[in-house]
Amino acid sequence: MSKLTGLSILLSTAATLLASQPGSAQPAQTKEATYSFNQPPQDLSEALIGFSRTTGLAVAAVPTAVNELRGNTVCGEFTAAQGLAALTRGLPLKASIERGMVTVSAVERQRIRPAVRPSPAPAPVRAETSDAEEEAPPASASAQAPEIVVTGFRESLSTAQALKKAATGIQEVIVAEDIAAFPDQNLAESLQRVPGVAISRDSGEGRQISLRGLGPGFTRTQLNGMEVLSNTASGLDSRGNVSRSRAFDYSVFASELFNRVVVEKAYSAEQEEGGIGGTIGLRTAKPFDYNENTFVVSAQGQVNEYTETLTPRLVGLASVQSGDFGALISAAYSKADTIEWGYRNWNWSKINFGPDNVGPEISDDVRDRLVNAEGDDRVWNSRAQTYASWFNQRERLGLTGTLQYEPGNGTDVTLDVLYGQLQNNRQENVLGNAGPNGLSSNDVTGTQIIHDVTIDEFGSITDATVSGVDLRNEAKATRDQTDFWQVVLNGQTELSDNLRLEGLAGWSSSKFVSSWQRAYLLSLDHTVSFSDLDTDTPVNSYDFDPADGDAWTFDRIQWRRDSIESEFYNAQLGLAWDVSTASTIKVGGEFKNFENSGYSWQTNGDHSGLDPVPTMLNPYDAPADFAVGDVDAIFDALGQDPYLDAEDLLAGTNYTVEERTFAAYAQYEIDTYVGDYGLRANFGARYYNTRLDSRGTSVTDSGLVPVSIRNTYDGFLPAVNLALDVTPDLVFRLGANRNISRPGFSDLSAAAQVRVAGYGGTISAGNPNLNPYRADSLEGSIEYYDGTRGFLAVGAFFKDMESFVTSETEQLPYGETGYPLDLLEEGQDGSIIFNFTRPINGPGASIQGVEAAARRDLDFLPGPLANLGLSANVTYADGQSDVFYSGTAYELPLVDLSKWTVNTTLYYETEKFGARASMAYRSRYRKGGGGNGNVGEYFTPSTVFDATAYYDVTPMLQLRVEGLNLTDQRIIQYADRDAERLMTSTVSGRTFTFGATLRF
């Protein structure tokens, strides 16, 4: 039976089951009957549903009486009357049980909101009663039940656990305490603790996420209900540098701006299409999330061990209410100085040495291999053998403003405005064997003479001594900035007792601009050695002092400007009709217009006669001291204005991708009983129609000319999700769906980007006629909940991607590519070898995996140890796709897929003190195709440890200390899956913060 046939049978079976609508099972009730309740504090409507499932009693409640309220904790053995009294204690309503029916009505109108507090605060989590207490009258039973009070972090875990349990599909939830109170510099680092999530890091911080083994481009991000995109850049070319993709850069936002994040792993028809990996839903705080007017101020100092500079991290929030109206503003500002430094090779390539470039010390057999080998028998040489450092001064600012109108009759209108800004001021300093007679070209035929060499089993030169080598240093000053805006209006209202209207209208914009200036200096004719390239910490040595500024002469300057803009317009409208108390039909439509555009401008300044050369000593940690050019002073001395315009365009970078999508959905939901089992389910389908317009430049016989290509595609996306409450503590989930993810913008561009280097270069071409990724998915989980104290969940997933975009790479002379020769550098001609890469619709791919998550308050331990708790998760994912090299297919792991991701947190919480330690591990993953004959580029496994501790001096004042990257985890990138040739090995240091938070 085919996968599609199996999926169709499952969907049909689910549809039949949903349409049957069995009635609720009603066990006989007696006054003496007791029930085991394990209900956390939650919305009263959800609490009453849980109460009904536990007792078997039907519930009749006036919506306006419960839709603003929050039910109390009910944990322990109670009669139905006692449990109802505990659930509604202190709420302005009347609740009674008469003739097997629970009736709930309002006593008086009084606004009581769910308390989403930005700080640890005592909250009841577990109540247990004695036999005597079980027989007491309902009111006194609740009043006399002892409570175990815990602090806010544990409460946040319990609340997130309750939301996970109540969901129909598979999802993970992080609530405010879990984000704001953990040592996370940005939102990416908060998300890394979710099962199945792994993050990439840059300049000491998390940047992008992968979910269930699928890369950042497969994860859709929503902010306050609408899809958004924001991009920034890496300081290292090998990590993507300026990259136009659908990968959301979470480093743009401070984690303190959000009070809830939902990771939806299962897809339902009412969700927007576009996230095969999953959907990350971000939600900023709203005024009525708080019981009353609330004000928060937090100040921290931060220091990195390598920069030793104290920098600030400030947070403020003000939320006020007046009747049916509320307003909230929040701000988060941080500044961080980091230094990432280490060793870098500019990839690896096969080379030959000229006969005169091999010294007499080399044995005859090695000489023959270096000079005469052909094809795959040639040796591999690393390019440039570089010491480098990347200093970064990062500033992050986030502002939110919210107006909310909620009169309490089912109407809620919220206007959210969010602004985020991320600035990176980088200084890159490089010392490499890359001058005119360097070690960075395909073949060695200049003045270089190799005197000693070690070649490993893969043919890679790992140690060598070479004379006659020219060195080059580079100083590059970069200023980049991302500005993000969102304005979104969300509204809902009840048109009648069983008909609700929901709508959204929003706009978001992200603009990234980067400008840099670079100066090159040369030092000619030296003897250099490099060794241990088969380790994480290679070593270079020189026959002169590279820190001596007089040893360097001026070469040239270069400057560049990059710009990327993304803009969304989104409108949604939906109706929800409660067919009965157990079932709902939802229908809706959506319009979305998205545009991504950008360009790169660059030019070189070839000057001479600059003497003396303004230099400075590399002031940052590196394995060796060396001088670099003083970029500002050099530009001033040359009288060079780094102004750029469209005449300085880099070919193939000025393309625009515009997508317009219309979509409609219908979904049927049910929440009922099948026999003694509670059932929640949704079943539906979504139709989408997308028109893609790609505009750029293409190669013709007449050269580069403007071109515009249109592509239209549509499809249906069925989805079903079932959640069966086998017992009040055991939930079984099953889901099946079809979803799509759209290719990256560079893949869709009607253009090709030419990157030229001394050794050759690369041409990356686009393909606007690519089909979207399309996947059929099956997933399931079994989840056991131990009240609010913990849970254990085990799940599995399978995704069959019949349409999968992959890459094809071939090496060929530049003259055969069709691109004009005037794009090459001085001294190059059409014979120089280029890597020509283009995206194609591959034969497909699949990914499968299992994940397990557990959490437990260790309250069974004796004495103070009862305050401990443990949270852990592990995910295994496996998936491959074909990548083509010169027409030969290689089966490689999917990009950004780590087979194993593991996260653990050990926490200790008392009423006034708390501490936590966290570990995040991801196994190796592939980042790119490789190039130059290397099969793939990879990052090695990494393990990151963080910790935090706090003390509540008073209920209003909290002191906190945090430590990040406590083991100074090294980031290592290498080329080729088998040979593992080192490309980059860097460290960024431990970071510590300390400060205080005041709440009033």
C-alpha cells in the first residue's frame, strides 16, 4: 500500500469518526463518590471541560460568566461538589450540581484576568487532602486543604504542561516565566530547550533554529497571529554572511518582549501553509494578561571573558487598565561585546605543484604525487591557512505597544505595534598565506617551494613548510542593522450564542542594511609553516614578526553595501459555528502578499604609493599577534569616499521575488466522549493559490539582461488530528497532513550571483520555476501526565517529501558559463575554474524520527531535595536527499539536520531562592554542498551549558546572576563528509550577567 493511499484511508476513517458525534458517557453519581483531580490553574472554560471529563457530569455555563475567569488548582481526592467548590473558589459566579448537571452563572460582573506574571510569584500547584477533609463540606474542604506553594518558574512549567495536554495536535509551549527568567540573550536561545529544536550560533549567540531535523527555511514564524520574516547576517562568509532566505533570524528579538511561544509541530487546516517543519507562534504581552496595573523594571550588567567589557541589559514594562480598555508598553535594550577568534581555511581544493616548486628534501614518491598526479589522485591543500578574529559590538532594542478593548461579551480587539532593531558593529582581522605567491590558488607555480609535507590518508596536506610565500592581512570594519516593524489588528466577537467571527489585518517590514570597508596589506617572500590541520587547533609559524607594522606594505582597499527588504501584507477572516456543545465548524479565507528584494554593491580601489601605511595591532584575542591596516586612516589618507550606487552592482544580486497567495479552509472540530474516552479532534482541508513573480538579470548571447518570470501553482492540503484521553492522565495523539514549504529566495531568483576570488570563484544561479517542497506527514505520541508535577511524552513522526529542491554543482572553466569576462578580477581569464551551482527539483526526500520529553518535580525526595526538578528531552531524526556533483548523485543528510538533539534542565526552587542548570546538545549537521570536489560542508557536534540563580529579597525585588556557554564550546566547521577537512574552528568565550528586577 502506498504512503498516499494509507494517508487517504486514515483521513477517511477520521472523517467518519468525527461525523458520528457520540454522546458523553455519564456514570452514576453518588454523594459519596470521590474523584482524583489533577487540574492546574487555567482558563475556567478549559477547567470546566476537565472537570466534566473527570466526573462525567455535563456542564451548562453562560459564556459571559466564564470567558474572563481563571479556574483554581484542584489536585487530590474530592467529591464532585468539593471539586467544583475548589475550582470556583473566590470567583464571582454561582456554581451548583443539580440532577447530574453542573450549572454555572454569574453573580456580578467583575473583571478577573489570567495572571501571566513577569516574575516568580507563589502559586498553588498541588493540594492533597486527608480522609477527614474529603468528608468535610465543600467550602471548608477547599479552604482546609494544605497547599504546596512554588515559585514562578515551576508554575510556568506547569502552565505550559497544561496547555500542551489540552491541545488537539502535538505542540510545545513556553510561557513568560520560562523565557524571561532563563539565561537567554535572545529568542533563539529560549527555543533551544523545546523538544526537537536545535539552534545555530554566531558571535556567541543563537541565531536560527531547526525543528525536528528540518532546517530554518522549513519553519514558519508567526508574530501576534501573522507570518513574519526578519534577516540579519553572520560575520563569517562560511556561515552564510549576508543570506537571503526564509530562515527567520530570532536573534533580532530579545526574549523579554514575549510572554508565550507555541511550537506547533502538527499541522491543521486552519493554519497557514508554509511550514513543513512546524510553526513557531510568538505572542507579545497584552494589558489584560495581568490582574491589575503592572510595572516592571529590570537592569543587568553583562561581561564576556574575552572582551572584559561591562555592558547593560535593560527591560521595562507598564500595563494599565481602565474599564474595558487596556494599554501596555514594553522595552528591552541590551548591548554586548563579544570576540570570536580562531583558525580558518578558505575551503580546500585539489592542487599540483610545479616541478620547480618542490624542494630537494621531498622524497621522490611524494614529489611525483605533488607534481604529476591527475584527477582524484591529486593532493588536497587548504587555502590561506588563516588566523582570524571577529570582534562584534551588538546592540538590540525592542519596543512593543498594545491597545486592547475587551467589554466581556465575547469581543476582544487588540492593536499591536512592535519595533525591533539589531545592530552589529564588527571588526574582522585576518592574517593568511594569501598574497600573490600565496597558498590559496588551485596550483602552486610561483616562487613558493615546499620543503616538508605530511599527507593524510585522504590526500590532505595537514603539515607543511613552504618558502617564498607572500602573506596578506585584512582589516574589515562592518556596520549592519536590521529594522523590523509590525502593525497588526486582531479581533473577535460573538455574533450569536453559537457563532463567532475572527479577523486579522497586518503589515510587517524587515530591512537589513550592511556596509563594510576593507584594507589589504602585503608582506612578501617568507618561509611559513602550518601544522595540525587534522586537529581543532592548527598552528602557524613565520620567519618574521607579523606584529611589526613596518613589515607590511599597502595592497588595495575594497568596500561594499548590502540591502535586503522583506514586506508582508496579510488579511484573514474566519467564522466558527458551534453546531453543538461538542462540535464546531470553522471556515475562513486569507490573502497574503509578500515581497523580498535586495542588492549588493561593491567596488575595489587599487592604489599605490601609500607610505607609511597606517597600521594598528590586532587588539583582540588570537593565537598570534599581528598588525593590520587601520581602515579609517587608510581611507582618509587615500581621500577615498566609500560611497556606492547602482553602478557598482554585483551581477545577479539585484533580484526581487514577490508572492501573492489566496487561501481558504474548512475545518470540523469535535470535543466529546467515545464511551469512557475523551476525544478531541479536527479534520479539514486548505486550498492555496500562489502567484510568483521573479525579476532579476539573466545570461543571454547579448550579455546580462533584465528578465521577469512568472510561476503559478496551487494545491489542497488535507489534515486531521486526534487526541484521545485514554484516562484522565494518559493522552494518545495521532495526526496526518499534507503541507508545503516554499523554496528560498536565492533559489527562486531570476538571476545568478557571481563570486570571484583569487583561486576562481562560484556562480550561484536561481530557478523561478521550482516547485515548492511538498510533504505528507504522519505523527503520533503517547503522553502521561502526573498532575501538575510532571509528564512523560514519547512520539514519532514521518515526512515523505515527494517534491524536494536540491542542488547541482559542477566545476568548469568560467568561459563556458556564458558570463562576461569583465566580472573577473585583474589577471584572470576564462580558463579559471568556477563552481557552478544551481537548484533543481530533486527526486524527493524523507525524514523520520522519534522524540521523548519528560519533566518531574522531585517532590518525593526527602527534606530540601524535594525542591528539585528535572526537565529533559531527546530527539532522533534521520533524512537524506540527493546532491549532485558534476552529474553524480550523492546521498547526503538533509541540510541542518542533526540526528540527535538533547536538552536537559535541572532546577531547584524554593519560595525565595531558585537555581537552574541547562545543557543543549546537537550532533553534527550539514550546512552546504561543499564545492571544489568536497562532498558536503558540516559542523561538528556541540554541547552548551548555561546556568542561573536568583534570590527574592522582597516580593518586589529580585536579584539574579547568570552564566552562558560555561565550557566555551568551540564551533568547528569542516569540508567533506569523510575527510573532514577543517574550515573554521573558533571560540567566543563565557558570558556572565548579574542584576535586579523590580516589580510593583
